[in-house]
Amino acid sequence: MNLELKVIPPVQLIIASVLMYSLTTFFPHNYFILPISLPITVFLILVAISIGAFALYDFHKHKTTFHPHTPEKTSKVVDSGVFAYSRNPMYLSLVITLIALAVYLQNYTSFIIIPLFIWYITRFQIIPEEKMLDKLFPNDYQAYCQKVRRWL
């Protein structure tokens, strides 16, 4: 299956981060003061890394692909570990990373990129992946979708 998203999600994260930073420079008057922004940022980054690492571990444990451009190589529906809480923990970890960056930047305008990133990754990456998984594993994937939400 040829996914609609041509740029891999980590690169999308970088693009979103650059956009967030750019917005803070164009709208400097939208800053807010959060004295504990650094500890919050570090905590969120650690949460994002943990979720991403656990997702990769679950893929490895089930001997299936984690590559976002080859969902057709998936050998089974992973529904345990972090996948018992989110159907897309790796993308969730990217969103948490963007939230951490927005907190670090302390500018309201930077938060605008987060829902845009969620929409974009859902539309061009997640939905095509879901269609492929439904085609490969119709019964298992439908049952999984009934139990676990797309994001959280």
C-alpha cells in the first residue's frame, strides 16, 4: 500500500517543531511565564521517550514491523503493552514531544501547531495504516478498535 504521507513522522515532528519556534519569533507578545517550564518539559520528554521505547519493544516482541511506510509488512495486530492503551503510542509520543516543546517555548501561539500535527498525521498516516490493518486482519483489528482508542 502506498501511504499518503510521503515524509516519515520523525521528519514531520521536526517540521512542526520549526513551525512552533517560528511562530514564537513572529508573535513574541504571546509569551507566558511558567517558572517550572523546564521540569515540566523534561518530564514530558521522558514520558514521550518511554512511550516510544515501549512501543518499539512491543513491535520487536511480536516480531512485526514498526516502519511507518510499510504497514503491509505487519505480521499481527499488537494489542498488548502500550498498545492496550493507545492504537498509536509512537505518534502519541511525538505529540507529547510537541507539547513539551510548546511548554518550553512559553508562547501560546506555538500550541496552534499541535492540533494541526494531530490532524495531519491522522489524515495522512494513521488512517491509511488503519485501512491496511483492517484489510490484513479484519476480525482482529476491528475487535482491537472496539477496545482501544486511536490516541488515548
